[in-house]
Amino acid sequence: MDAGRSPVPSAGRGSVLTPARARTEEVLTRLRGCRARLAAAPQDPAALRAMDDAGYTLCVLMGRATVHEAVLAAEARLLSSAP
């Protein structure tokens, strides 16, 4: 789990953890793959479960309540200059 997050200094609230870039990219790529799989087979229960799992994982990783917010946060994380 240590490789999944790295500490980032915060003003006034102790340590805030931010996801490692590699882990963020990995989970976002997985979500996009699941989205494509589900689009190709919308009635496939396994594809739906995989999409739900990937979305949940990204939400937890990014600390966001919705998949849309998590995707935006992940994309911003990957564009940032922090390691």
C-alpha cells in the first residue's frame, strides 16, 4: 500500500496523502478499459462488475464521491508536476 500513495505537505491540516502517479495511471487505464469492454457488451454481467469495481477503486484512490469527479481528479493528478 505504501507504493500506492505518497505524502504531500498540507497547510494547516497535517499530512495529506495523494496517490502515486503510477498507481493513478494504472487505475485510470483500467477504468477506461472496463468502459470500452462494457460499451462492447452492455449486457455482460462480468463487464458491469469490472466497471463497478474499477470505478469504486478510482473513487477511493482519489478520495472522490463519484466516478466523474474521480476521473477529473486523476487526470489533474497525471498533469501535475508532483512525482
